[in-house]
Amino acid sequence: MSLYPDVQRKGQDELDHVVGPNRLPEFDDYDDLVYIRAIVLESMRWMVVTPLSLPHALIREDEYRGYRIPKGSVISANVWAMLHNPEDYPDPEEFKPERFIKDGKLDPNVRDPLTLAFGFGRRICPGRHLSSGSLFMMVASVLHTLDIHPVTGNNGEKFDPSSEVTTGLVSAPERVPCTLTARSTNAERLIQQSSL
């Protein structure tokens, strides 16, 4: 969010309108927080945690685009490439939650990145609903109570977390220097009360 202050502000405006200043977001707010849900979807698409799926072995011979794939071959899906396919997501390198919204609702015609981010078939992540719900609550709660600002280097440039990521089965920014400040004294009170 530190790199996208306009996205942060739009999410906070929606939270201010739906949730108000006197409580934290709840799961009951889910349907009304369309932009927050779009932020979660775009986050999962833009920097997917598992860029390659877990390996799968073919149980029978197959053919793909004229290539014979023998039974027992180990394959891994390139999830990152699927989630950055410009046919599904125009301007895929851009962080644009709006791509998921049409007429104030999530657009069912845009491919849901969660169908790819949590794996495939019988081995799809059994905790995907818990994970996506937790991510929704975290994003909503953080944006409702905090402002996220970038830390700038000595030359005045903002740090780009997408440029330095870990590699391997799981991918994440190596570091994300930013500052967090309470949006208001009321937000600070909500944070303190929630930690009791």
C-alpha cells in the first residue's frame, strides 16, 4: 500500500463509509467492502505467494499442444505466468484493484486469482477459505486504522518491494521498509482495545 497511496485512500474511504469510526471491520461487512475485496484479489494476483504450483505426477499419458507427456511425468504449473497473462489481466504488472470491479460489484467475468493461487485439483489448499478470509480481515483492519507510508532512500527514491523477492516454493518481498501511523486518535483507541 505504501507504493499505491491512491489505492490505500480509496480503500480507507470505503471503510470510513461502511464501517465508520467507532469499530473495527467485521466479517459481516464483507459484502459491502467491494473495494477491499478487490485489493485482496489484486494482492494475490500481483505478487502470488506460490509462483509455481506443487509438483504433480501424471497418472496417464497426455498430450498438450502437440507435445506428448508420458505417464509419471512431473509437472508444475507456472501460477505467476497465469496471473500475469495480459489476456486475463490487461496491464498485468500494474497494481489495479479496479480490474475486478464493474458497476460497484466484483465482476464475475474477470478470472478470480484465488482459483489459481491456492493450487489445483485434489491437492488444492484445504485452508484457502480461512486464508482468504483472514487476509480480508487483515487488509480491512490495517487500512481502517493505519496510514502506510513509504520509506525513501537517501536519494529520495521509494523502495519497490516487487524488485527484491525471495525465491523458491514460497515468494515474498525480502523487506518492506515503511512507516505505520494511526489514522486518528480514535483509530489508535481501536487498536489498543483490540489488543486486550
